[in-house]
Amino acid sequence: MSRILIAEDEERIASFVEKGLRANGFATTVVADGDAALATAVAGEFDLVVLDLGLPKRDGFAVLQAMRRARVTTPVIILTARDSVHDTVAGLEGGADDYMTKPFRFEELLARVRLRLRAGDRTPEVGVLRHEELSLDLRTRRAQTPAGTVDLTAREFALLELFLRHPGQVLAREQILSHVWGYDFDPGSNVVDVYVRTLRRKIGADRIETVRGMGYRLGQ
């Protein structure tokens, strides 16, 4: 199991990232300031660091530079509200492996985490997710059903991937919103129900079950 260090001082975002990564099989540790981030990154054995630039005590740039000076080669994905070209270049030249600006969608962060981990992982990332007669190619982003190949929008792809990674598990609307639409989602929105209906039309109405009062589940 890959271990990921999350250095983020905004509790809402830290919780959002941690829950999403844990739901996808990663072990996580969360710290909320730069000093703790550096000490934990240097002392611990982590496979990847998700690092916010705006940390108290020591900002993310300083943490990253100190890590690289200490010869810590762990991949680092920077999270920041800063979106200027200068900050992007500074982060990458300072030793970051990737860079994401807030707000972001969890599906994009997850894809980048998997990409950075894949190079050092002896087990290659699964290219196709399958459940019963339904499959999803993660590279072409197309679904395959007994009726043929199905093209998906970006949201439909993210939604189906979530279901296929958790077959038989009931997923609450809030959980789906958080994963597919990001941490700035509106909990009162009916967008999940709308997308489930469109996805059902494409892959088969009986594949995604409604669990009344709880959410949705990928069934037979």
C-alpha cells in the first residue's frame, strides 16, 4: 500500500484529499504546517507528498527546497491557490514533480498521484476496470458493454470509474459529489442524479442501483 503525506493547513481541503485517497486504497498522514511537513517527509518513508505552498511556519517552497537539499527524492505534487506562471516555474524548478491549482477536482489529483507513483511501482497500473460484462478503458476513456463501445464525457467517465473501483458498495451522493466535482461542490445539487440517469442510458439502466435514502451502487 502506497503511503502519502498530505501537507495542508486548510482542514476542509486536507480532509477532502485524505478521505478520497483512503477510499482509493492509499495510506495517508496529514500535517498542517511547514515544519511538521519537513520533519515528517525527511523522517518517514513516504511514496509521495501532496504539498500546499501556503503553509504556516515554513511555506511549501521552503519545505520543498529543504527536502531536496536533504536528498529526499520522494515525488511531490504541489497544491496552491497561486496560479501565476512565475509560481508554477518556481515550484517545478525547485524540485516539484507536478503542480495543481485550487480549486481542483479529486479525479484529477488522483490521476496525477497514480501517474507519479507508477514509475516506481512494481505493479503496473490497471489499464482496464471490469465488472461483470462492463469494462472501462482508462486510456481511451471508453466503456464497453454487451451492446458495444460507449463514448463518455469527462464527468461520466469519472463517475463510472468511481463505481467500477467500488463495485457492490453503496456510494452516497455527497461522496460522489466530492470525488467527481471536487471540494467546492453544492451538497444540495441534484447533479449526481442527472448524471446517473445519463450514464444508465449509455451502459444499461439496471447496472446502477438506487439504494433509497443512501445513494447508488453498481450491481450486476
